[in-house]
Amino acid sequence: MKDIDGEMVAYEELEAAVVSARFRNVTERNGKVDISFNITVPPSMQDPGWQVRFYPKLTINDSITQLEGILLTGERYLAKKLRGYQLYSDFINSIIPDDADFEVYFTYKNALETFIKRNIPQLWEFRQDTTFYNPADFHTYYGMPFKEVLDHFTRHLRIKRNEYRKSRIDEMYRRYVAPYKTEPIKLDSVINETDGSKTYKYTHTIRTRKGMSKAYLNLRGEIWEGNRKIYDMPQGEPLVYYISTLNFFADTSTRYMMEVIHRNLAQKITADIRFKVGKSEISEELADNQRQIGMVKEMIQEILSSNLYEVDSITIKAGCSPEGSVKLNDKLARERAQSIKKYFENYTKGLTVEYFATMDSAGKFSYNKNDLSFIAKSQGENWDLMKQLVKDDTYLNDNEKDMILSLFQTCDLDSRELELRKSRNYDYLSETIYPLLRKVEFDFWLSRKGMIQDTIHSTVPDATYMEGVAALMDFDYKNAVRLLGPYRDMNAALSYLNSNYENTAIAILSELPVTAKQQYLLAICHARKDEEPEAVRFLTSAVMMDNSLFFRMNLDPEVSYIAKKYNIEQSLYE
């Protein structure tokens, strides 16, 4: 018959290699799964002059992974290929590298040096020195440039031969080199069968991923003799692996939590609106007023356009720093509060409909009142805030703070302010602390639309818990422990168990009501800790409570061994 290259070769009927898996049910542990299979190669495929190549491919969901190939190399094939590698290495070494000395390798060096010595003595003298020189600057007695001299003594045929060798590197690689492995191939063990066949055990570990319940293994093969492929083993039917995980015991139902909804609520915003000294008129151009006022306007627009809330009133509290008399400061604070109130009353009356129109579920528009009720209040000299700011300050040391706070014992506020002026820290206080006392507070008093009762108790999905369940089912056990750990339920125990925290899992499971699943997971915990008596007791209890777990325990290596060793099946019928 003819091979793939069209050459006549002897024909022999070959038995096919057999791919098998002892266990088609594999377990996920620590976010990983081991896919194992055996390749049995019959004697007819074990020719010493051949290399048998297998290419396993794993398919999970829509993802395809090409696993590391398996190369089974005969002794004669290997010796031939090692010889080929040596020939290829010799060929590479015969190529003169690009950085080699041109005169040494590509000129008649002795003749060139004799010519230079006789005809260009100046150049010869320089060549005996290490000083840099440019041969192009030297000429012979006959006016011949050195470049022409060098060209005359160049071995052009050697250059051509070297370039020809470099052009054949890929060709010589294909001729002499073929894949082989001198190190052990990716196999767990090799078993010699009684009929002369060899069985090779292969294991590949994969990381688990969301929605992974099955894995499909396909294998194709080739037989090579030297550099020629002489046989193709087509891809057969895939091996199907069923992946079991302890997340089988997870509770994925929605968990709810109680939420208290209040009819009335308040929101506070503080704006650093500055005024000129002793003045109460608002100036948007002063300091950062434009941005601060814009922040308050955005808050008003957001509330007016809300589907949930309506504004009952907005309280404006204006304060001042302690410079000057208390009487004048109280008057100034009231005037500033009134000025701000008037400013925002005019602003809200000028708002367009789009800012306070809302649409209900039926698609009908309703309009919030934009004639908001503003209430102006004066905080006067805000000594309480100043006291707290001094305590929290990071620039003042403890002694300086104690000295300043001791002045607060003076009851007369004007006298207290005069004492502060005398302190060595007054400049710092007036530049850093005092401006913070002039801020304006806006309290938005809101109520929920359509709500009559003051409070309503409602159940809503527990978003944190459900995020933890999602992490558990996605095999993201680190996040599952973080999110579910505080709940101390079955899912929390599973998160710890999957993260190899058996003691914590036991502590949580022991707090839960006795169920078949709870007993089964306790059996796995104790089996991992090599506590066989406890594992047998919990496993027997679990199977007695739910006979279906007898089939499940064959999938979990921690307890399948114990089930066989202690004949758990028999206990069902005693």
C-alpha cells in the first residue's frame, strides 16, 4: 500500500489502542478535579522503530483544552532521533555566526597581512596597536583603497557556502529532528499486561468553574517512523466524566431578612458657604461657594424628582466663629440663615417641571410641590463643634489641646474668646478651626409617598447571603467563607469544608438540627481527620435516615473507602 507521502510500504493490520477510565464519576475538591484515564497499547503498536503519539483533548461546557501530548518512543526510534539531533547540532555548529571576525573567517588572512605589511606600512603599524583606526583612511602606494584590497583577499566562496547553510536551517531541522522525550512522560504508572499489551495511566488536574457538571475526553493518535507518519488513529467516541461536588448539599433557595421601613426620615448635608466678614449676602463668586451651592441644588433636584419621597421641609442652620461679641454673632448668624433661605426659595420656584415630575407604575405623571418650606435657624457661636474639632485636631499636641480646652471653663463667651486671642495658638485656630464653624447645615425632612403608618416591617432578599451562595456554587470558596461564615448554617459549613477547615465545619454542623445531610457532612469531616469511628457512626446514621445517600457515598472518596471497609450497606438490612 502507499503511505501519506505516496511511497509503497508494507501493510499490516494494526489493533487499535484502547482508551478507558476506571472511574467515570470524579470528585471536585479544593476547586480542582483530577481527570484520569488509561491507554492500552497492543503489541502490534510497540515496534522499537516507532513513536506512538497521543493527543488528548478535554471539553467542558463550550471550552476546549488541548492537554499535554503523550509520546511513546521505541528504543530504535529514540536512538535514531538522538543521532539526528547530533547531526543537526553538527550542522548548526558548522555555520559561521554573524558576529564572527570577518578577516579571520572570510579572508585569506596571512596573505592579506603580508600585503598590508609591504604596501601599507602606516596601516600595519596601527594594526599592531590597540588604538582605534579606520582602514578606509589608508591607501596603498598605488592609490588603491583598502576596501578594494580587502575585497581582493575575501573568500567569497566560503561566504556563499555559509549563507547557503543558514538558508537550510529549517530544512535540516525537519530532516533530523522529531519530537521525543528523554524525561518521563506525563504518566502515573505503566502496567505490563499478560498478553503483551502495555497500559499507561494518565492524570490531568483541572480547576473547576461555574456550571461544570460534565467533562468530555477525546483522544486521537499517530504512529511515526523517523520523520514519516505511517498511521493515523482517528478520534473516537469521547469518554464522559460526571463531576460530583459537595455543593450538591448546598441550599440555593432565597434567604430573606426583616427590614424596617420608616415613614419619616431625615437627610443632612453640610455646605461650606462663605460670607464676607460681617456680611450676610450670598456671593457665588466668593471662595468655593459656587461648587458648594451647586451641591445643595443637586440634592434638592434629586429629592424633588424622587418616586419614593416627598419633602416636608428643609431646615437651614447657619453658624459663625467666635470673633466679636456674642450678641453681634447671633444677629449675623440669623441674617445669614435668612439670606440662604431666601436664595433657595427663589431657586426652587424657578425650577422647571422636569425636576419635580414623577411617573407612577401606570405611566401617569404627578408633580411634587416645588414651593418648599424652608426654615431658617441660627446656631450662633458653635462652641460645641469647636471643642470637638480641637480634640480631633492632628496638628496640636496634647499640652496645647489641654490649654485651649481649659479656657472653655470660662462661662462668659466673650471673655472666653478674649482669652483665646491671647493664646499662642490663636493664629492657627483662626485660620484652620474657625472657618469650619461657619459651615451651613441643611436638614431635609422627608416622608415616603403613600405611606400612612409610621413603620412597616417587610421581608427582603438578603443580598449578602445570596452573594455568598453564588460564590459557593462558583467554587469561589474564599469569598464564600467571608460572606457566609457569620450565618453559621449548612452553606457556611460547606464553605469551610470546601476550604479544608474541617474543625470549623464540625463546630457549625454540630449546632444545626440533626438531618441526613448534616450527619453525612459530619462523616466526611471526621473521615478527613482520620477519625474512623466517628465517621462510621455519622455515615451509618445518614444512610439510615436517607437511603439515597448510599449511592452518593460511592462518589465521595472520603467515605467510599469507609463504606466498603465497614460494610455500611449491610447495616441497612440488619
